Amino acid sequence: MNTQRDPSQWQDLHEGRLAAMIEVATAAGAHTLKYFRNPELTFDAKSDASPVTIADREAEQLVRDLITERFPTDTMQGEEFAEKSGSSDYRWVVDPIDGTKSFICGVPLYSTLLALEWKGEPLGGVIFIPALNEIIVAAMGHGSWVRVCDASWQAARVSNKTSIDEAVFVVSQVDSFAQRGAKSGYESLESSAFITRSWGDGYGYLMVATGRADIMVDPICNAWDVAAILPIIVEAGGTFTDWKGVVTCRGGDGVGTNGKLHNEVLKALGSK
């Protein structure tokens, strides 16, 4: 018997946390739109030279405020501020703007990511694309669900492709492969794939989870970049691991596929 419930029926799961996960992520994402394509927007460079804006900081602070108001004993981890430790077994992981480079260039493919974990294990995740009003969410055991422009929720499923030469391969930034000494891995996948494009960050994983792409690879990433991704890909029928093949969002890199291509992708990356 199918016990999956669509997100409109998640209010009682984990004391309302999974329903709140969607509400908070959409509120934070909506907040970023006040700065998107604003000609007066400026950015600072972080220690790793990546850009950060007032929109990143305000959106993450909004997430922290909304979560703390409802679940004050939960731990909060995010990209822009120090981790706030809590006494419960729940941890929230937020990336307020995943794809800040896209954001500052006015490209509408950036996302707001929010994940919920319990005792270190993934419970659910959200990828919200504010500028497109497209959202995909997942709760472990209840599937992945996508909604576009406030239409009804639809079950999300990965593709059924079984060969890389049929696959769409997406990445965030090509030179990040060379930064970790894996340029040959990128070139192997690019030469084999049917289509290769840099529709990356959270949007690339959304494409994999909805069957519009088949492979997304992050050569370098932090937990907040992929904590929301893992449950979304898995519940859509795919596979998410680090480059060693371990199911984790804290391996320092990531691979999301339709599952059928996963071992072949890891082999191309020199991981198997």
C-alpha cells in the first residue's frame, strides 16, 4: 500500500517541521527577489573569493528567525553565519542563495535550499527557485514533489536512461574540476554525454530529480550546498553520494544521478 502523502498533508510530520520547512524556504526565497536584478546591488568577496550579498545574509537571517521562533531547541547550520547549537535531535541546514554568481548576474536559476535532519540523518529538503516560482520538496518515505507557479503538487521522478551517451550532464562551474585535479573526469563525462550544460547549483539537481537532466556533479561543496539535495534525489528514485560512493552530504563533493548511471559516472570521475 502506498503511504506517501503529498506536501499538503505534511503538517503532522515531525511536529510540523516538514511543513514549516517549505513555508520558511519559500519565505526566504521570496525575500531575495527584492534584490534580484536591482542595479544598486553590490557584493563582497568572502575568504574563498566567492561573492556574498545583503540578500544572502538577510535571507539566511530570516530562516534562522522563523525556525528559532517555532523550534527554539533545534540546531541551525548555514552558509553565512556560525552554527547555532540546540538541545534537540533536529538540525536545519540552509543555503539562502545557492548560486550567488547567477544571482548577481541576474540569471534566474539561483535557489534557496533548506534541509531538515534528525540525529544526523536526512529527513527532508527544499529547492526553491524564486525567480521562476518553481519548487521541489521531499520527505523521506513520502516522495519528491514539484510545483510550478503555485499549481498542484506533482510527483517528481528521475529519468530511466541507462547510457551516458543519452544523458544530460550538468555542472555549476567547469574549472572547479581542475581545482581538485579532476579535469580529466569532467572531460570524460563531457565527451560521453549527449548534452553538457552549466545549469548547475540547486537548479541542476532539480533537473535531475524531475528527469530533465540525468547527471549533476559537484567537485567541491559544503554541507549546505547539498543537504537538501540528498533526500530530493533519493525520493525521486535517484542516487546521491559523494565521489567515493558514500551516501552523505558532508563528503566535500557530490554526485546526483538517476541511479542507473551512477556507477558509470563515478568510474568516469576516477572514483571506482
